Amino acid sequence: MNATPAETSGSALRAMGGLRFSKGHGTGNDFVLVADPEGTRSFDEHQAAALCDRHQGIGADGLIRAVPSRFLPEGRELLLDTPGAEWFMDYRNADGSLSEMCGNGVRVFVHFLRTEGLIDLPDGGSLAIGTRGGVKTVVRTGNDYAVDMGPWEFIFPGEASAKAMDSLVAADGLEVPRPALSVSMGNPHTVVALAELSELAGTRLFTAPKVDPVPANGTNVEFVVPAEPLVHDGVGSVTMRVHERGVGETQSCGTGACAAAVAIRHWAGAEAPDVWRVHVPGGVVGVKFFAGPGGHEHVELSGPAVIVASGTLS
């Protein structure tokens, strides 16, 4: 007889008895965090899913292991070009699947390293972090953190440049599929613009939206309402909800906020600003566009990071 999901989860948790962990969040996007400075602790998808289970585990949108880059093949590869990226954010979604990158998660990750005494990062100091989406540079700005998320790009560049839309998205609560634009921030996103906040509130994200065509590795889907007026004092503003691949709806998504700003700015045209505020259910994050190395436009994500609890798994 096959084990039930609850039995599988319980078995996975028992196998991790004595595990020290912390719980943190960035604008409501929450994570279980584990320090592994010796590179001796790994997690499979069942263990990660059990820890992130909101009913029978600790509960989170994802699991982050803080491990020196030298202990992972992906980390060692990054160290060849960026020797300063000593720490690697080993991130799994709530369903246990590996993920390339999380913008809220990397801020919480750096805050966790600080609170654990694993790094010393003064106000204004910067730190290079290894992720499966490449090296990300994080700057401490008082109690907040700003992350150079790297360059953005269209996932379907030909369709996007020609029509400003490249796909259709169907979701429960929307009467007809809506046009969308797919953007890569190191991980995939598909952005849908809606006209009214009431329409945004009425979109039900209990199940994953259907995207056609869907990017090769799936996609996160952002539903965005531009402010009216869109720009105030040189700053653009949008409100967003997101369904994250492998997680479900979350209170915030850092890479999703960046992708939403990319899409709305693209649709707004040449006069659109480079600075944006993205309102999510868990708070507000900042997005800024700037010229990066090699002439590529980069995106900076800024916002808070909070550790709310630490403990030991019984």
C-alpha cells in the first residue's frame, strides 16, 4: 500500500529532527532558512515540501539553504568569474522543485547571513551572492536591501518587439483569455495588464493560470493594474498579484515585480520612467532600471527583509 501524502510528509520531517532553522519574509513572501556553513546538509524535494507545508510543516513559499558556493557545482562555476560570491542561495519552491532565483528571497538570505553572524555587512556595503540565476549583488541600505537583479530580456523576443504581446493567459475569474508579455529575470514570468483593481481582486489564483504558449520551463504569472495616473513625481506605480510556479499565489514576488515593471514600462513607451513602485499584497517594493556592464540594461529591486522566528525541528 502506498504511503499517503501526510505519511510521506511526516516521515520526511522525522528524518530532519534537530534541524535548526529560521523563518523570514520579504513583503510577505516567506521562507524557511537553514545555515549550512560546512556543506553537510542537503534537502531533497520531499523534505523541502514537508518543511514548507503550511498545515503539517513550518510553512513557507520556499526553502533556502545558506551554503558556501565551493560546496556546489553551480557555485564553483560562478566562483571562477566572481571569487567574491562565497555564499550560495540554494533555493527550492514550496513543492520541492529547484528554482533559479527569488528576488525577495535573496534579500532575506543576506539578512539571515547577518543575523546568524556568518557575514559582516555594514550599511552601504555590498555582497555578491551565488544563485542558479547567476551572481546577484546585494547592497544594504539601512534596514532594507537593494539587489542588482541583472539584465532582463524578452522570452519570445521576436513576438514581443513586433506586437508588444506574445501570449494569451486564461485564469479563473477572467471571462476571456488576456494578452500577455513574457519576461526573463533569470527565471520566467508572464505579465498580464488588467484595467481595474476590482478586476484584479476578482481574479482567482487557487489554480495555475493557463499560458499559451508557455515558456519551456513553465512560468510565473503576474496580473498588474497600472496606477492612474501611471507616473507621479517621476515614479511609476502599479499594483500586482502573482501566481508563482511551483508555489501558488504568494503575497509578493521580487523577480515578478521586476518583470511587471519591465512589461508596463515597455507598453508605456519611450517616455516611461526608470523608477517604479510595485504594490503587492504583502507591501511595496522598489524597481529601478540602470545601465549595466556591457551596455545591458539592469534592474534593481529594493525592499525590506525580516527574520520573524528561529527554532529547532522536534
